[in-house]
Amino acid sequence: MKLSVTSSSTLQKFYLKDLHNNKFDIALDAEQHIPYGWYELCVEYVDTKIEITDILINGSSINHMIYTGYYTDGNGVVHQPATAVWDTGGVFTIWIHTEIGAMYSRIYEAIRNGDFGQNLFEKYSLTVDRPLVTKDQWPEHIRSFYATAHGPQWWYTASNNMPWKYCDLPDYDTDELLSELDPMLGYYEERYNKGYCIKQIKEYASDLPFIELDDIASPLVRDFVSSIGYTRLIDIAVQTLRPGTYIDIHRDDHYKRAAYPYMKGCKKLYWACKAHEGVYFKQGRGGILPLDKPLLLNTIDHPHAVIHEGDQIRTSILVYGELN
């Protein structure tokens, strides 16, 4: 690959990082062997403000795709659009591909015409699916699923195709909440030799009819689901996963249900509220999920799997309902 950068001054410190976060020191305007794939081009500020006006891959300009780059300043604030470096500790970052055609295809299918040059983070979410080398104990198809990486993907946040997003929740006493939920969840199921256990409010299926919030006896649970934004519930469950257990690759089949219009998109609360360390939930092209925070998931459209390489039983709370 030959990489060229047109800028107001000579770049002072720059490099590539692959999906494993391996660093590649490179030269500009010279053919060099870079393995096929996606890379972060990182340009650091040293002591001179530099404007970047174009990036060329194998002699071909990325044109307005340059506006998918962004600058993280020395205080950690992200600026987008931004095609410059200007303060101590700052770095300009853009995802590029060794084959410019692959970059055009990925970016153009994701970002709408007219949005280039605007702050993409106001309309889109950027995920990066990175390869994960797992333990040998898992079946080959599971290890391959985690080892194969899609790389960067921009998602239009107003679309139902988003794989996941963060869910802001107030602070709750986890043990108290689980205690209040327990008597509500009258149906119990064990899978994978008791490695994966489910307690839920409905038997078998997450489907209509709705459960009205006024029919929930616990004020704490009512407050909890209301804080997420649910006005009526479809289902609520508590799941546990033992170390050494995996949930196989699948898509949820809720599109067959009457409740599907209320479930499509990022509508499922998923909160790994206890012992998520060593648990890896991969959401297809959306990558490994950040389980340290509550999330809203789209598990209908995206293949996903979970493996537990930790040493404690993971507990998670899942909710479906009508979101306002």
C-alpha cells in the first residue's frame, strides 16, 4: 500500500494501528507491505498546528470521506468534523482500508449523502468490531466468530438497524432490585446443563399482551422500568450464566411475534448488573459489547453469542416493552 497525505505542514508523528491495536510505523509516498484490512491512521500533535486537506491510498483520493475522521484534543474532547491537529496531547484519527474500494463501499453504504462535513456523531454511532482470541475450550465456530472482525462501522442512529446503544440509568441498589424482581418472575428455565438459567415474568415467549406498569406491585421495579423509558412491559427476566458456559450464535426470532413492532430496533434492555468480568457478548458487526454499562440491544437483526471466561456467575436483567 502507498499512503499519501496532503497537509499544510509536514506531518511530524503518525502511524497506523490495526484491529488488534498493533502499531505500524509507516513512510508516506512509498510502497510498503501492509497486510490487507482496516487501520486507524493516527496523526499526533507535536508542536505545530497542521491542517490535513487530503489522504490518498494507492494514489487515489478518499475525497469527502476525510470527514469521517475526528480529532481528540488534549482534554479528551472529540471534535467532528475535524481534519487538523492543534493542541498538546491531541490526535487526529480516521479509519482507512488498504483497498480504497473497500473503504468507499463501507462508508457509502453507511453515511447518507449530505451528511459529510457535518458532525457525524450527532446522527451516527461508530462501532469497531475487533478480533478476540478466546480460550481453546469453545467449539470452532464460536472461536471463529469471535476471531473474525468486521472493523469500523457507522450506524445511522434513527434507523432500526442499530445493533446497540448505551442506556442511561439512575443508580440502583442491585441486590435490592433483584430481590424485588424475584417474586415477580414465576417461570424458570435451565439450558446448557444448568449453565444458563432464566427467570422471567412470562412463560416461554416475550409477546403480547402488555403488562401495565400499574399492575407491577413493586414501586422500585416500576421506577426502574420507567427510568428506562418503558410505558408498558412485554417481558422482564433475570438471567445467570456460569463460568465456562456459552450461548450459541443466534438471532432472536421475535419478528414472528405480535409484539414485534414494539421490539424492533434497540428496544431490549440488557444490564449485566453482576460479575460481567470475563464475559464477552459479541453483537455481530457491532462488536464486543461494553458490559460495564446498561445497554439497549437489537438482538433480532444481529447475530450474537456470549462466552463466559471469568470465574463468577454473571447476572443480567433483561426487559422488553413499549419505549417512549
